[in-house]
Amino acid sequence: MSATPPTPPVEPGTWTGGEGSAHVRAVLAPNPSPMTLEGTNTWVIGDAGASSCVVVDPGPPDEGHLAAIEEVVDGRRVEAVLLTHRHPDHSEGAGVFAERVRSRVRAEGPGADDLTDGDVIVAGDLEIGVLATPGHTRDSVCFYVGADDALLTGDTVLGWGTTMVAWPDGRLDDYLASLDRLAGLTGSGRVRRFLPGHGAYLPDADASVHFYLDHRRERLDQVRQAVEGGATDVQSVLEVVYADVPRELWPAASRSVEAQLHHLRGTERS
Ligand SMILES: [Zn+2]
């Protein structure tokens, strides 16, 4: 039996952005695709009446999109432009947008080493916590908005479908550890809602993270069986294990397969 995802708040493919939680709003970027779902969510975090806010993942450098984010910012000071990770669908417009609102871009990892696990960013009365959650990429982080019991997950957890582990930058052992960490937060009730990088908000974060964990374990079992059945390379594993996944997603799936093969062989760190 395969893991079933919790029911999303809107039909997959129909999310248009808007309120994700009491203090967090999404501006949907015009970059839909099989990988980005309805498009990238640019999240604006802050109290409407406060003097400052934070912008997460400005997305592509599309003039109309950047103007739409600025409209939601509505004159508040932008404390920081944060990135959940550096894939271009999240980060490409970040520099331009930061200049526009006289702020600065902050991200985790090589080249920046700026955001660190445990950092807290303050915008008005809100505190936004930084959680390192490598796996999708090495520099993936989540942002915790305690006032809303909400966690911005970037591409670590998506609104629908499942995400990829972008080998060699992404590693499956990291990814599983990150999901376990999220499960700890949802299990204790500190996080009730996920605000993903793509797709609608997930109102039952605990069910969503357990679906992801089940799905990953299932895929890993399938890959293990395929290898035992004689599949020797990425392509032959794809044909057996990812037969149910649309072909256009195979390039991404192949990176997840590589991550899984390395995980099974114990060669992720070599
Ligand atoms: Zn993305």
C-alpha cells in the first residue's frame, strides 16, 4: 500500500497565493511548471500594522511579480530578504528586490554563511526562527513563525506531490534527519501548519511530514528491491520505480534515485 497524502485545502494546481497563516501571506510568482507547481510562493511575514516585515524567496526577477510583493509589503521596512535555499526559482530576483526595498539578502551556506541554525530575525512583534534542514539542497532552511505555529518549508516539504533530493548537493541521510526534526516539531504541537515554497499551505503539518517520511521509506524500499532484482544504473531503477511519475519529472527523479543509491551503498559522504 502506498502512503496517501493529507487532503490539501484547495485542489492541486489551483492555489493562487494569499493568506497562509495569520501573519504570513503568499504572493504567487508567474513561473508555474512541473517542478514549481503553481509557481514559487514568495512569503511576506509581518503584522499588517507593524513598521517592518520580512520577505522570503522573492522568486524570479519578473517586474510584475516584484511589484506585487512590494504592494503587500505596503511601505513597511523590509528587515531582510530571506532565502529557503538558492535554487533560481526562489532566489533569482532576490538581489534586485533587496535593492529595490533597500534591504539585504540572507541565506545559509557556502558563499553567504549568514543564516545559521538557531538565528532569530525580528520583524515588529514577530520572531522568525531559522532551522537548518539540509537534504533537498545542502543550504535548505526552514523559517519558524511561532506566533502562528507555522513553518515555512521551502522545498523541503511541498504543498502537493513530493520533493526531490538534488544529488549531489542534496543528500538523503540529511533529508531524512531533517524530516525527523520537523516531525519532532509537529509532534510536540509547536508547528501545526506548513507554508511551502510551492503549492498551498498545509493545515495538518504533522500528517504531511509523516506522509513524506512514509513516502521516502517506500521509495527507498522500491529502489532496494529494484537493485536486488538486477537494476544496475539510474535509468533502469527509474524505469522500475518511477514508472508512475510523469516523464517530464524524470530528470529530477534521477537525482533522487542517485541520492537513494548512494544512501543504500553507504557512499553518501565519499
Ligand atoms: Zn523550488
